[in-house]
Amino acid sequence: QVQLVESGGGLVQPGGSLRLSCTASGITLDYYNIGWFRQGPGKEREFVASISGEGGNKYYVDSVKGRFAISRDNAKNMVFLEMNSLKLEDTAVYYCAADRYTDTVNRPQYWGQGTQVTVSS
């Protein structure tokens, strides 16, 4: 059974940092491109960042460029999202997703359950 489990969310003040983790089981992560998505209150889910299977290609939505960094450790079957200079508008449930075929993770085959990130003063 394939599982993606996100962790690391929480409450943080504006300007603060969080590091999200996505831990995979039931799949060999090397074969999958991994994306982070988020869904804020009253908003549709949006793409945040993705990383290709070997880590060579990384993509970010414009609103997080320069603040967020995606990385992976295939030996540990984990992907990370380092989030810095957090803003109120980053508040959302963050999901990781796995896509075997596209490094922009357009049609993920697997999703995690999400982790809440709340940016508030």
C-alpha cells in the first residue's frame, strides 16, 4: 500500500520558517517526481513546487520563489519543503504528491493527507 505522509506543519509568525517533510512508503521514491501543493481557506488547491526523481529539475510557483526550497533524500524516501520568510498568505494545508511521469507533477498518482501551516501574528 502506497502512503505519503506529510509532517512539519504548525503555527508560525510572519517572517518565520518551517520545514515540511513528505515520507513515502510502498513505492521507490527514486522513480517519482514529487510535488508540493497547497489549499488555503476558500481557495482552490495550487501547485507550490516540484522536484524530479533524481533532483535535477525543480519548479516553483512565482509567489514562493526565493523563499521556499524543495529537496529530496531518496535513500530515506523523503522529500522536503523548506519555507522561509513566511507570509500570511502562505497559510494553507500543504500536500505532497507523487507523479511517475511528469516532473511538474501534473497528474499525480498518489497524494498525502496534508499538513496545516498557519502563519499568524
